[in-house]
Amino acid sequence: MSRTATFYTHVANIEDFVCRLIRTVYDSHTPICICCRNEEQMTLLDQKLWTNIADSFLAHDILQDKNTHASIVLLVAEQNFNRYPYPTVLNLADKPCIDDVQVTRVLEIVGSSDIVLAAARNRFRIYRDSGFQLEHHKMQK
């Protein structure tokens, strides 16, 4: 099974970029799990996905302790990531998503600070060493 990790680096506004990327995935009817760094980021993205587009919204769910149903777009906090497998993951967490064998595509959105880029380079190496095919898109103009 082929596994791919795609890095989008030097992204100026992470949340807006997430919304645009999720819109593309949503329009292709590909289920995606957004693995958030923490509950705060998950709440922020929840709000953004409902309001980012003036005349529309991106329907989604948040995985919490009691819900077990699936949505085409699912937000989870990092500590709950392995509770609901999706083949495509948008990883905003600090750890790479390599443990779940059902994950075949990982999208990583990276800002432009030296600290964030260094952490992304480390995840890039981990994905490479785990047999992922790698793609990189520098978003800075």
C-alpha cells in the first residue's frame, strides 16, 4: 500500500489555508480527519469551518467521547486521533501520523518560523524513514 505525506510550507495564515484545503477535499467527497494540536485549536477550526466562506460553510463533526458516527470532515484533538481511522489526515499536531496503518495520505500545513520549519523537517524525515512518498509545496510567493 502506497502512503503519501504532502507538506505545504511557509503558509501565512494556517486556519484560512486549512479551510481552503478542506473545501477542495470536501468537494471531492474524500473523508478527512483533521488532527488538531489541542482542544483550543479544534474549537478555533470548528468556528472557522462554519464561517470562513461568506455564503457557505463546511459541514463537519468534532470527535468527542460520546459520538461514534462518521462525517466526511472530522475534527479530533491529538490525544483522540487513533480512535476513529480515516485514510486521509490533515495533521496539525506536533507528532507525525504514522502509527495508524489505515492512513494512506497525510497533509501537513507548516508556517514559516524557524522553530516550526525545524519541527516539520523532523516529521518529514520520520515520514520518509517510515516509507511514505513525500511531496512538498512551498506556498510563499
